Amino acid sequence: MPQNIQQAIQQSLIKHLNKAERVFQYPFPLPEVQFTVRGKVAGKAYLNQWQIRFNPTLLIENTKEFVEQVVPHELAHLVVYHQFGRVKPHGKEWQYVMSQVFDLLPETRHSFDVSSVQGQTFSYLCQCREHQLTIRRHNKILRNQTQYHCTLCGSKLTPA
């Protein structure tokens, strides 16, 4: 990972940790950071390890937005776990940390272009539209391990 990007992440972590320390009156340590997330996920917080892992491809492609949105998003998960224990991932506690402590919109998903990290997909149909399923979901259907349904119309997805 380029040094300037690592520094931007560190600065974002420090800035937001300082805000959390003022509110919660607790000296939070810097989390361990790794760049090992793959696929369409931007980041992931590992609560028990006080660790955050980021998707290096999405980070490089969207550095500014990533540092401003994803870094505090994942850090908020760690702060919430420390202060409130195990709660809903994007529940009221997480929303409180994002909006009131970090002064950010509590958005649960990124809107990055994922075409460079998206694997092979398979077309499935429901009663209202076409869906693109990952190879993992496609294989689960082929092995009769699960069925998927459209979240809009509720009908079962079938191969196109």
C-alpha cells in the first residue's frame, strides 16, 4: 500500500479516535490495520482483535471517499463494541457514534464502482427483474443447499 494512503488512513483513525476519546472519556488504542479484504466489501472490523481490514483495490480506486467514509465506518464498529458490547452492527449505538461522535452520515453501504473487484456472476430471474448472483450463491443453488428469493416481489430466483 502506498505510504501516502497509509498515512491518510492513520490520520483519519487518529482524528476519529480523538473524538471518541473526548465523548467516552477513554483512551482508545489505534487498531491494527490490514489490507486483505477482497471482493465488493470495502472494509471489515474484527471486534475481538481490535483490527480493521480494508479492500486495497477499492481503497486505491476511491482514496478520498474511502478515507472519509469507510475508515470511520469500520472504526465506529470497534468503538461501539468497546462501549456497548455486542449490538446490532448498524443499530442505534453505531448510528450514534457515526452521527453524534464522528459527525458523519451513518451510511451502511458504500457506493463505489465495484466492476474491477466483482467476480463472475450468473443471471437469475424472478417475476419482476433479472438478478446477478455470485459464483458462491450460484453453486449453493446447484448443490440444492439454498434457494434465493427476490426482495421486491418475493418470488424464487431461477436461472435465466
